[in-house]
Amino acid sequence: MSRWTRTADPAADAGWKNAPPRKGFFTDSSICIGCKACEVACKEWNGIPEDGLEMLGMSYDNTGSLGASTWRHVAFIEQPRRAVAASGLTPLPVVAARPGENRSFDGAETGIRWLMSSDVCKHCTNAACLDVCPTGSLMRTEFGTVVVQDDICNGCGYCIPACPFGVIDRRQGPPGTRNVGIAQKCTLCYDRLGDGMTPACAQACPTQSIQYGDLDELRVRAQHRVDALHAAGVADAQLYGADPNDGIGGAGAFFLLLDEPEVYGLPPDPVVTTRDLPAMWRTAAIAGATLLAGAAVAFVRARS
Amino acid sequence: MAECHPVGFQWVMEAKDRGATVIHIDPRFTRTSAMADLYVPLRAGSDIAFLGGIINYILSGEKYFREYVVSYTNAATIISEDFQDADQLDGFFSGFDPKTGTYDTTSWAYEGMETAAAAGSRAVAGRQPPAQAGGGGDELGGRGAALPHSEVRRDESLEDPFCVFQILKRHYARYTPEMVERICGVPPDQFAKVCEAVTANSGRERTTSWVYSVGWTQHSVGVQYIRGAAIIQLLLGNMGRPGGGILALRGHASIQGSTDIPTLFDLLPGYLPMPKAGVHGSLDDYLTSIKSDRQKGFWTAADTYVVSLLKAWWGDAATPENDFGFGWLPRINADHSNYQTIVDMLDGKVEGYFLLGQNPAVGSANGKMQRLAMSRLQWLVVRDLNLIESATFWKDGPEIATGEMRTEDIATEVFFLPAAAHTEKDGTFTQTQRLLQWHHKAVEPSGDCRSELHFFYHLGRMLRERLETSALDRDLPLRQLVWEYPLLQGDEPDAEAVLREINGCHLSGEKAGQLLNSFVEMKADGSTAGGCWIYTGVYSDGVNQSARRKPGSEQSWVAPEWGWAWPMNRRILYNRASADPAGRPWSERKAYVWWDEAAGKWTGHDVPDFQATKAPTFRPEPGIGGPDGLAGDDPFIMQSDGKGWLYAPSGLLDGPLPVHYEPIESPLRNAMHTQQSNPTREMFPRTENLSSPSPPDLGAEVFPYVVTTYRLTEHHTAGGMSRWSPYLAELQPEFFCEVSPELAAERGLEHLGWATIVTARTAIEARVLVTDRLTPLTVGGRVIHQIGLPYHWGVGGGGAIVSGDSANDLMGVSLDPNVHIQESKAAACDIQPGRRPTGAALPRFVEAYRQRAGLSVDTGTTRITPPGDGT
Amino acid sequence: MVPPATFASYYGRPIVKTAPWERDIPAYLFLGGMAAGSSLLAAGADLRNLPELRRVARIGAFVGGAAGTAALIHDLGRPMRFLNMLRTAKPTSPMSVGTWVLAAYGPLASAAATAEIAAMMPRRLPIAGRVLALSARPAGVLAAALAPALAAYTGVLLSDTATPAWHAARRELPFVFAGSAAASAGGLAMVGTCLEQAAPARRMAVGGAVVALVMEARMERSMGLSAETLHAGTAKRLMNASRALTAGGAIGAAVFGVRNRRAAQVSGVALLAGSVCARFAIFEAGQQSARDPRYTVVPQRDRLQRAANA
Ligand SMILES: Nc1nc2c(c(=O)[nH]1)N[C@H]1C(S)=C(S)[C@@H](COP(=O)(O)OP(=O)(O)OC[C@H]3O[C@@H](n4cnc5c(=O)[nH]c(N)nc54)[C@H](O)[C@@H]3O)O[C@H]1N2
Ligand SMILES: Nc1nc2c(c(=O)[nH]1)N[C@H]1C(S)=C(S)[C@@H](COP(=O)(O)OP(=O)(O)OC[C@H]3O[C@@H](n4cnc5c(=O)[nH]c(N)nc54)[C@H](O)[C@@H]3O)O[C@H]1N2
Ligand code: SF4
Ligand code: SF4
Ligand code: SF4
Ligand code: SF4
Ligand code: SF4
Ligand SMILES: [Mo]
């Protein structure tokens, strides 16, 4: 019953004929400088309202998390001198020197790590939000991405707890706010992709921390990058969401992280909730049957 | 750099990807540090000691690039025997005049030029009359200081005790790793890593570059910081070569452009100095003061630049008979730099003020002094995108709240004119690589917004119309001005026409009317015009070269077809130095420009910055000046001796070599010399601008912490563009201070709580960000805590989405004497938990601090420090 | 004491988002369940000719269904667009399934209830009344046929989320909700029906209560770490209240409710309240488990660890 099938091509699965290659993001947090250009570019392009003016004290992150009015979110994690020293973590991202080139020292010198990473909707292969959406507002595009159709969503909010990453949310704001009351998240710039353009966030990223392209190609590139980092002694470098066999069938937007996912506010082992849906329906059927049977039994001796 | 130049930082990341080692030296761990291989925290205001330590390491460890040093720098040049160094005079060079606080630089000269130096450019350029406090050097910009001639005595064995090299060695001998630790708080092992990395990465095969911005400039010795880096780069052979250089990251998008075609009071376009009243009566007086025909290099053609400029401005009215209108140029009679003008305003000497793209109520040091000064104007014109604090201080500034100013007492008439943003107009930006990049108007300005070009053109037009019938001589300059520009939609002058005028053209002869292709075509006889000689060529072949946007992937790695770099589209200046004295590349890896023996000319990846057919072996006849006086191994073609200056015999007001001085407000005694701080600094002692005491003066302990100010990626300068933008304001909504956990514990500061920060000027409040990115330093046996303050917030203004106290209200105004920049990177302060008092209680609170510290107007103004350690 | 799990998080911020639902949704869970149970009672009463029970149950089913639907619509971010649910049918979306069930169930339950109401009117409606009376039985039986789905699907509705407590409860939640539906419907009927006709309602209430209590206990064991959310704060208070009310109501119904109308009514109210409390408790526990990243991270880490060990 569930759409939870291991698929290599979600667009074709969704019925697109001659779909273009699946598009996605490889966000390489080891070269993110935390400039937040991605956050701002996304807001500019998509006309997203301001999302609160509160100082959060979470290092330089005053956005907090992804949400209906924040479709890119840059996390800042300060790992203090003592903790880094005690944990034996690599204190900062160092990049592989070219073969034969010597470094006089390595990253252990700075004594503190400041991790930055730009988060976004994962455009899951098996997208819980899309699966559970009762209106069909959430849809799979020809690029294999997951998009809310603003004019269909009725704001039921079901996609929100369904998303294992806490990405999507219902927009709040005073009446008159654009798309208020309905679910909003990254569209992977569907409107730009159609015109052959790069998504606004990737376009704005100065360091190419956000790389946009064909997912297959990005996965290969990411693997090379993580290998290079490992070779350079950055043992903590890991890909997140790149594995098509993970609980969401692989993410369309995946990441290179330098610490465990939860450090960045990401679930360590996300699973699309609908993977368990067939079993849940079976349970419900038995429960319903039990109720019916119970009711019947209740009337066995009853007569007026 | 990652914080303030994130787009440029992509190249650092690219370099890293290719194996470059990135070192970041900063009091705070920033986004740049996060990407660095090595992060070195140091005490704000101590970099000269750090750089001096590296110089000492290079010299004492024989790590310099000898062939480069001998051939291309003035290391071998012999200096006057009269010269006495700071190590001999305990922090002074020879020639200091305690009465004026200035140096007589005669004794600093190259041997054989002593008398001439006194009569040369320094004396002529002149300081303020001693009666006037404050300095006033020359903005040298792209120009080396003048020399009377270029016949110097050299000892290429570098053994002569009076050669620059030996002087340098003696000068820096005391800058040991231990001294670096004592002054900067950098442990010797960490310091050694920097020294090793920098030297190992320099030489024939490799180059190191230094990148700085205002962390180095905003000091009372800012210019000497950069000089320190210059000495390192020259010793290591890193100038004029790819991957080398000293990269000054710039500020506002075209801050480079606004020094090239200057908004500075003492410069004309192209780094020609502003004529001085009573000194430069005639064009000849002027020209002889800025160059000597017997010095080497291209400055000897300054007459062609000046005359072409005058022709561009006054056209047919500029004739040989009237000195091409030289007499119509304004003259400067004193220091009219930014802060001096503010002080003059306070004294009621300034009637009116134009603020175009500047927000001094928030962005300039000593905010209260800025606002008080503006309140004494008769009129103030503010052209800005938003209703910034500088336009509304008279009704909602902090002094209104404290009662120090009352709206009804302020007679200043404020005109606010909405400005068009760069996206709403055509024009160029000139960035740090001297690259002019054309930007096209994307949208029409909304409402009444107009471009600067529109404003100035029509202001000029209207003034000229009013003066049409004037018979007064003083109105001639305005009436004769060439002021014809085609008008486009909305009466907007055509910006390309302006760029063409800047480029210049032939006025007579067979090419009359044609655009100039190069500044060497400029003539001193009035047959050419050009608004800024260094920009000549930007319109070569009649094409707007600055509008070129050929992608890097479609051209060579030097990318000459992206925009246009002055001069002559050269991407690296002095690139003759990328080849050895014989004209061969120092190494294959670093080949850039070289001598093609067969073709008999210089060639390479870039436009050679050298006379194209001058062979490396060429040696001029003695006594010949100008370009022809340059030898085939004189790569520094704008320098008056063709060499890179390790030692600056002239051109600087505070010394030929950098010396470590403490910031004006420092918790520490100068460990290097008795002399505590720069004796030639520019000061404005007055009640509006008090300083706190530094050792050996008593009372310094009242302000025990170091405070530094800086930028966040999320905001821009005084906030006029970012605090009004919801997308930026929400990213950093509140003013905060950054403190280490140790300081937080010492002073009971709570994360996200409030803190009050106090200096001699005032007290402000900020939210507290306790962060491991700030670290206490052990300096001279003491633990020094540093407090970081981003300076983007201000109080007042119309429609700002976020506001907060302004860091600049804390900062005092004391300046580097050479370029009049304020010391806003290091000051002394105290910090307390909790919010500051409000209303009239605030001045009382500050007054109590002042009394405890024993402050008076004279505090911190001693030029010659008496011996003692202040205990 | 279980040692506190150590885990990393991003400033203690939630990883998954809480459902944006307010009290409407747990209220709907209760109302829908009560309606479903009532429809079953109504159909049984109809077939067994227990008119008083039938009337109370039909009206209960109608009111529950209608109020529940209203709560659902009210909770939408764009209530005017509620009909968009009917533009598609998706088995992967329990909400879609539930909407269709409710869409089918609602008119049927209304039809059955309208006949009751029409019959109670002082002036008879000649033709319409006849039609209503004739269609009431088939409508009521069909509504009863849909009722088990209506009662149980809400368990899937909650479980089919990334909300740790709800998803962890997926094996038992439909039973808890079905049991709770039976208990509340039985309770309602006991309040409104004379002792003689209320016997099936009493039996259903007691049976439902037992199932709800037993399965809830089992659920807490299988929920793992996220069961903690039922043992703290509001959820704990509500769950304790629910247990006491449900158990008390069931005992009251079984022991005193047979003979004493007042006791039956008190027991019925207790069962209703117990069901309300259970729904709100589980709802609140889920929201709490979403707020605290521990419930997302630790079980997932454990899972990874187990996979790595295996
Ligand atoms: N996002 C953003 N970008 C900008 C601007 C902006 O406001 N926002 N402004 C533009 C402008 S106008 C300019 S001038 C440039 C300025 O660019 P930067 O000079 O990079 O800017 P700052 O942040 O003021 O200062 C840089 C660093 O100097 C450090 N510092 C302070 N004192 C010392 C010291 O004594 N020694 C050393 N080594 N470091 C010290 C500070 O901690 C800070 O990290 O940026 C430009 N770019
Ligand atoms: N404490 C401390 N103080 C500092 C510094 C520091 O590091 N620490 N840095 C100093 C430095 S480097 C600088 S550059 C200054 C900057 O300080 P200011 O120059 O005083 O401040 P800005 O906010 O940059 O002001 C620029 C204004 O120009 C407006 N603007 C933008 N585009 C246009 C346009 O096209 N036309 C017109 N008319 N207006 C326009 C913007 O809205 C903005 O209000 O601050 C200095 N002050
Ligand atoms: S990350 Fe969440 S919102 Fe994005 S596609 Fe996956 S389930 Fe949907
Ligand atoms: S809120 Fe909108 S997008 Fe989300 S599940 Fe409901 S209808 Fe679909
Ligand atoms: S792809 Fe587009 S919508 Fe998504 S985060 Fe980037 S800019 Fe925003
Ligand atoms: S734009 Fe790129 S470098 Fe900047 S924060 Fe976003 S991902 Fe990081
Ligand atoms: S703000 Fe503009 S000039 Fe500054 S880094 Fe960004 S793109 Fe470059
Ligand atoms: Mo600047």
C-alpha cells in the first residue's frame, strides 16, 4: 500500500514520462563559511517573509531551524577547545594537499572547531510528507523533487509531523501574509529549474558548499570528496543522506558532515514513516475487526 | 575575510583545495579562522611586534630571498650617517621635534640626499602649522615618495653598516619570539609555526600573500602595520609575483575607486596631490614638488597627467597662457580630513555638510562627538537609501534621551534626499585588484530616488545657471567647467560619457576626438584631456572595457578579459619582479612575465609592467631620470629609485621603519621602549573626546579590558543597508558583545543576558554572547581579556527594523598621522553585568568612572612618555 | 534507574516538528471514536429492536461525527479549502483514507439520526418522514460497517508520523483507540438509556475499557524510550486520570450499572471522560516527544548500534 518502494527514479515512479535526470544538492559543509547568502538568496527569490527578530544565542544562528519561512538554514556549532581536545575529534576541516605537497602542520592547531552547515529539505526519495498529504498538494516533480502546490494545500498540517527531518511547516503570520496557513518548504527552485537555471541558494553560495546538479553525478563527486578528506586525516567526514538504501531511500539533497548528524540537528537514522504503513493498516484492520466483533458479542443476548 | 569578503573568500577556499595553507591572525576566532589551517589569537593592536618578529626570524635565520632582495629592493642602499634608529633612541627616530610632535625627516634620507630631502616633497607637502593640533601627511596612494634624484650608493654585499639591510637587522634584533609573546600574547611555539610556514612557502618556487583589511589599518600606527608586511614580502621575494603581494581588502564596493578618483581632501584624481595654499602658486611649483626630473620612474611624466586633467575639467578655457587653469584648482591650507572637519564643526567653523552614503552618527568613532558636531551645522544634506540615524539624530539620538541635547535647541536644517541604489544606476565599481567592473542598471529608481550622478550634474547645472552673468573671478572655475553630458531617460546623465571623459581623448592633431588608448599618449601641451590618468585605457578602442564579462573558463587563468584593471589592464603590479634579474622566470611554477630574448621584448601571461623592449641588462647613463632612468632590473617603476622600499627614506610621518607602539588606550606598558605610543599620532584633546589613561599614567586599571570592533557578515557597516532589510536584520537582530567564558566568570556575565561596556567616552549596553571563540591571552605575565563588539547598530533612524546601542559611541578619536584613520580596533574599557543607566543617569554613571580614573582633557595626550612602569 | 541517555543535539532544539494541531485534533479523536462506537451500538439496537438505545446511539453518532468534522475543518490552516481533501484518494495517507471514511460515514450517520429526530418531532412529516424511516436502517447499518475503520484509523493517523511517541506506539495505538471508542460510546449510551435497554452498551463499554487499558499498558512497554513522555507532565496527569476513570467507569458499569440508573450514568460519564483523557494524553505525549530531540536521536542511535552489532 505504501509508496515505500526502493526506487531509483522517483519522477518516473510518479508517472513522469521522459523525466530529466533527477536533480539535487550536495551540500559540502566542510567548505561552508557560514555567510548565510543561501538563506537570504532563497528568501529573496521566493518572497518569503521575515521569520522573527529574536537573538537566540546559538552561536551566530538566529534563525534556529528550517520552517515555513526559512527554507535554508545555516547551523553554527562551536566546539570548544576542551571538548575538542578531549574527544580526539579533528579540530577543523582540512583539505587534502595535492599529492607530493607537504603541509607543515594540520588542523589540530586552531584548537576549536566552528562547524557550519546549510540545511534544506532533503527531497527524499521516499518522502513522508508527500506520502501522507491528503490533498495531493505535495507532489513529485519531473526533476524528482518534492514540491508543495500552494493553491491546493489546505493546511491540514499532516506533512509536518510526518517529515523525519522537521523540514516542512505551516506558515504563520498575520492575515494577508503570503501563503499563510499552508505548508511551505524548499521547492528546489522548481520555477528556476524549469528554465534551466540553478537554484538561488546554490547560485549565491560563494564557496560552492552548495552544489547543484544531477543527483547521480553529485553522489560520485561527494564520494570522492569524502575519500579525499579521509585521506587527509579528517576521519569524521561522513556523507549523510547519500545512501539510496537508507531509511528514506536516499535524499535528493544530501550532505557532507564533519560530525554526527544530530550535532547539526539532523536525525541520525531517519526512516520514512510510511515504510511501516502497511503493517499499521493491518494492525488497524485487526483492531477494527475486534471492535466489530466486540459489538456483536455485546448484542448476543440482547433483546427487548 | 570570510566574514567581510565572503565572495572573495571563494578564492581562498579554492587555493586551500589546491594545497595552500591558510593562517589567520586575529584577536577573535571568526568564520575565517574556522576555515584556517592555523589560527593565531593575538592582542589587538600588537601586530607590529608580531610582524617584526617574523622579520627578525627571516633576517637572523638567513631565510630571505637574497637574489631578489639584492636586486629589487633598497636593501643595499646606504642611508645617511645622521640617521638614528628607534632602538638607539628608545622608541624615537632621529629628528623628532617634541614641540610639534613631528619629525624632521632629513636624517632618514639616502646618503647624499640629506639636504635635498629637507627641501623635497616632505617639507613642501608639509605638516600642519605647529599651532594646529593634528597631523596631515600626504596620501601617497599609488605613488612612491619623491626623491631629488636616483643616484644612490649601494653595497650589494649588504655588509655596509649603514646599508638598509644592516639597519633592518639591528632594528628588528629585539623582536624575538619572547618579545612577541610578551607583547602579543602568542606563545613561541605557535609563533614559530607561522614563521616556518611563511618562509617555507616563499622563494623561487613558492609565494605567500598577506591579506589585510581594517584590522590592520584602524590603529594609531596603521600605516606601519602594512609597512611591516611590505618588508616581509620584499625580503621573501613575494612582490610582483603570482600568489604574492599584500592584498588590501577594501570596504564599500568602490572604496578603491573613491581613492583613485578621490573623495579624499588632499588628493586629485590619479594620486596627484592637492595643491597647497601659499606653496603651489604655479603649475611649475606644483610639478617640481611632486617629482624630480632626476628621479627614476613614471612619476616624472606627472606634467602630462596634470595638464590632461586640467584640460578635461576646463577644456578650451585651459590654455598654456593661464597654466591650463591650474590657478582655478582649490588649494588646501590645513588638515581637512574627516575627523578634523568634525572638530571644526564642533567649533562652529563649518556651516553646511553633505552626507552622501555615510552614516557618521553610527559609523564614525565617538558617535556623540559626531552628533554634537552635526547639531552645530546650519544645514545638512543627507542622501541615502534610508532615513539613517545621521538624518534623525536631532530628534531621536541618544543625547536626546540623556538630555545632553534638546531638539528645540538644534538649529540645523536637515535635507533628506532619497538616493538610488547601485542596482538602479549604471556605473563602475573599482575593487581591490584595481579592477573596474561596469554595472548596468537593473531597475529604474523608485519614487524620488536619484543617482549621485543625477544629483551632482544637476546641482552643477543649476549653480552654473545662477552664475551665468557673474563677473566675479572666483566664479570662473565653475562657469568655465566642461559640463556637457548627454541626458538619458529621466534627465539622467549618461554614465558611459563620464567614463569616456575619465579615459581621455586627443583634443588636437590628426587624432583629434579619438579616445586615448594609454596614458603614455598624454601630453603636457594641452593636446590631450583625461580625467584620471591611471584609468586611461578603460575605453581603449572606443570600447567600454570595464563591461567585459568573459567567463574565466573561456580565457587564460589571468582572465584579462574580465573587466579592466588600471593601469593598462595589468593584473599584477610590478610584475617585472616575477622574473629574475636576467629576465628568466624565477621558476617554471611561478612564471608570469619574462624577457623574450629572441623577440627582444617582455612577454608573459599578463601585460608586462615594464617598458616593453627594455632588456634586463640595460643600465642607464648616470643622471638620467624618468622612465629612461630605470635599469633593466628596476621592477618598481613608480618608485623614484626603481626599487622596493624596505626602508622608506621619505613619505611617512612616523618613521622609516615600523616600530611597536602601544595603542593609545592600552592596559599594558610598552615592553619594547620607554615611549608608550606613537609620538606623532593625531589627537583631538577636548571634553567631547576624552581618553583613558595608559601606563605609566595612573588610573589605567579602571579600564582593564581590551575592546575591539568589527563587522559581521550579516550586516553592513553602520547598518543603513542591512538593518533596514528584514532578511539581514533577522539574521543578527541584536547588538551583542562577545566575551570568553573566563571573562564571563570574572565579571558575572550571563550568556544572552545584558552587559554594560564603559570607556572614557560613554557607556553602552549589549546582549552577551559567551563564546569559546574569544580566548584570554597571557601577555607580559598578565591575563588580558578582549571584548568584541560588532559596530552595526545605532539608536534612532526612521524605519530601521532593528536597532541598538552603537559601539562607536565608545570609541575615541585619535588618528594615524599619515592617513588620518581612527584607532577603532583597540581601546580600553570596563564591562559590568546588567543594563546601562538611562536618561540623565547615564552621563552621571560615566562621570563616576572618569573620576575614578582621574580623567582630564590632557589624559593620554603626552607625546613623550616619561620613564616608569605605572605601578 | 535507567541512566540518563547521553546524546548530542543542536542546542537542544527539536529535530522533528510537532504537529501543528491544537485541541481540535484530540477532541476529534475522541468524538470520532465515540461516534463510531455509537453507530455500532445503534445498528445493533436497531436490529435487536432496542429503540431507546438506538435513538441515543444514533444521535450520539451524529453529534460525534458532526462535531468531529467541524473540529477537523477548524484545525486546517485554510479551512475554506477543506474540500481539497476529496480531490484525491491516497492509501498512503491515513488522513486521506480517514477523510473518505468520514465523508461516507457522515451522511449515513446523519441520515440515521435525522430519522430519529424526525420521529421525535410533534408534527409528522408525511412523505419525507416515511422515506427517512425506511432509509434509517440501511443507513445505520452501513454507518456501522464503516465505524470500525473510523474508530481504528485514527491510531494510524497518529502513528504514521515521525513523532517518536506516536510512531513507536503504532502496534497498539489502533487497539487503544478502538477500545476507547467502544468505552466512550458505551458510556454515552449508559448515560442516555434506561437500564433495561442499556445492557449491550454496558457490555461494550466494559469490553472496550478492558481492551483500552490492557493495550495501553502494552503500548507503553513497546514504545521504549518515548514512553517516558506518558510519565511526565500533562500527559502523565491525563493518562493517570484516564486510567482511573476508565477502570472506575468499567467497574461501576459492571457492578452497579446493571441495577442502578444513577450509577450507570455516573459510570458512563467516567468512561467518556476517561476516553477524552486518553486521547489528550496520547496527543500530548506525542507532541512532547517531538519537542525533545532525545526521543528522536536516542532510539535512532540505538537502532544504528544494533544494526552495526548485527
Ligand atoms: N558583511 C560585511 N562585509 C563588509 C563590510 C560589512 O560591514 N559587512 N564592510 C566593508 C568595509 S567598509 C570594510 S572596510 C571591510 C573591512 O573588512 P575587515 O577588515 O575584514 O573587517 P573587520 O571585521 O572590521 O575587521 C577584521 C578583523 O580584524 C580583527 N582585529 C581587530 N583588531 C585587530 C588587530 O589589532 N590585529 C589583527 N590582526 N586583527 C584585528 C577583528 O577581530 C576582525 O575579525 O569589509 C567590507 N565588507
Ligand atoms: N568602531 C568602528 N568604526 C568603524 C569601523 C570599524 O571597523 N569599527 N570601520 C570604518 C569603516 S572601514 C567604514 S568604511 C565606515 C563606514 O561607515 P559609514 O560610511 O558611515 O556607514 P555606512 O553604513 O557604510 O554608510 C553608507 C550609507 O550609504 C547608503 N548608500 C548605499 N548606496 C548608496 C548610494 O548609491 N547612494 C547614496 N547616496 N547612499 C547610498 C547606505 O544606505 C548607508 O546608509 O565605518 C568606519 N567605522
Ligand atoms: S525532508 Fe521532509 S519535507 Fe523534505 S521531502 Fe523529505 S519528508 Fe518531505
Ligand atoms: S498541509 Fe498541505 S501539503 Fe501538508 S499534508 Fe496538508 S494539504 Fe498536504
Ligand atoms: S532550492 Fe530554492 S527554494 Fe530551495 S532552499 Fe534553495 S533557494 Fe530556497
Ligand atoms: S551560501 Fe554557501 S558558504 Fe554561505 S552559508 Fe550558505 S552554504 Fe555556507
Ligand atoms: S556584499 Fe557584494 S561586494 Fe560584498 S562580498 Fe557580497 S557580493 Fe561581494
Ligand atoms: Mo571600510
